Amino acid sequence: MIEKKDLDYFNYGKIENEKFWKRFHHHKPNLQNKYILDFGCGHGALCIDLAKKGAKKVTGIDLEEKLLNFANINLKQNYNQYQSIIDFQKKDLLNTNFEKKFDLIVTKDTFEHSLNLPDILSKFYEILKKGGRVYAGFGPLYNSYNGDHGRTQLRLPWLHVILRDKFIIKRYNKNNKISIDKIEDLGLSKYSLKDYKKIFTDSKFEIEFFITNQSDHPVSIIFNLLSRIDFLKEFFTYNIYCILLKKD
Ligand SMILES: C[S@@+](CC[C@H](N)C(=O)[O-])C[C@H]1O[C@@H](n2cnc3c(N)ncnc32)[C@H](O)[C@@H]1O
């Protein structure tokens, strides 16, 4: 049975997909006949989009069984024509051996939750064909105004950056049944903009495209201006869109 809130989230994902592709500007990939991995596919909206746009085979992986159950039922009930193209799997990327190499890897709003990004990029490199590319778009980044995704329950923007982790954890544990030892236990990677740049630069990939602060929201104009000031950059940069190329 499909729950309404899952279907609503999936439908919202369809709108978000359009924004995702738009943010790569004129660097959008050619999806025709491509073997594609969606890392952190969630409800599966991006996988359906890839199939619709001509991908040959789409593998969507995620850790969350509940999301994958929705993705599979939704595929069967509402997108039956793509059943032979899309394969949703409950898999942890780092513990998975894929039978075939991919032409492309796409990943949307997942890197800000990925604790071990250097390992993830190494795995991406291993499972991509030569000349293959990663299209990654993600945010909000931890140091931006809502970079805690509301998970620290502090309610005010940037408070998670201003307050010490020790205090945040103590307060959180007081108010919740399941306690945490560190902020990362809330599923947040805590990487800064600087960290991401270093991780991408240190990986084997060539950074073909890298852009920040992609949004249509009117307030984003102010954020974009403030992000140009060096010491404010970390706090006013909220997302990253990048393309990583496996050259050889
Ligand atoms: C915020 S969700 C984004 C889902 C979807 N891409 C979207 O845009 O709606 C991030 C997803 O990444 C998945 N994820 C995180 N690390 C993963 C890993 N190592 N292997 C597979 N999936 C992972 C999580 O389970 C989660 O569902």
C-alpha cells in the first residue's frame, strides 16, 4: 500500500528533479542508452526521470527499506513501462559489487549525509567506465543557515554552527528517547564547503564543473552576494552542483 505522504514526497521530487538538472546549466548529460546509478535514490523520483529521458538501465540504491518499498510499488503501479529499465536495490554502496560498470552516476541531496565521502568517491571511480561522469547536487551544507536540516532541533538558523557540539548533543539527548554521541549520528556529514572542495580535489576525478548557491528563491540573491565575502563564504554557501570526470 502506498501512503499519501510518500506519494506527496515523490511528486515533490518530480518538481525538484527539474531544478536539479537546471542547475547544471548547459552541462546536462546525454542520457540516451546510458547505464546509470542513482546513489541514494530515496523514493525513486530521479530514477523514473532518468528512464523517461532515455536511459538504458537505471540502478537506484538506498539504505532505507521503507523508501525502496514505496519506490518499487510506485514503479509497478504507476510507471509499469519502466519496470524493465529501473532496478531499485537496498544496498550500501561501499559493500556492493556491481556486475557492470556505469556510464553515469547521479546523486541528489545525498552527499551532505555521506559521512565517508572520500571512500564513496573511490568506489564511484571503481564502478564507472572510463570517460564516465558523476553528477552530484546537494545541500544545504552544514555551515549554512539550515545546514542541520532541523535535526538538532535548535530551531534558529545557524545556531548549530554557533553553539558547541557538546551542548547541542546534551540538549538533544535530554529531549529525545534515542540519544546521540555525536552530530553525525543525526545523519549529517558536517563537511564544510572547504572540506568538499578538498575531498573532490584529492579524489582521482577531474572536476569538470563546480558551482555553488543555485536557487530561484528571491532571498538567495542576498546569500549569493554575502557568499562572495571571504569570511562569510562558509555560512552563506548553501549548495553545490558538480560534475566529476573519470578521465582514464
Ligand atoms: C536525503 S535522501 C535523498 C533522496 C533522494 N535522492 C532525493 O533527492 O529525494 C539521502 C538518501 O541517501 C541514502 N544513502 C546514504 N548513504 C548511502 C549509502 N552508503 N548507500 C546507499 N544509500 C545511501 C539514504 O538512505 C537516504 O535515503
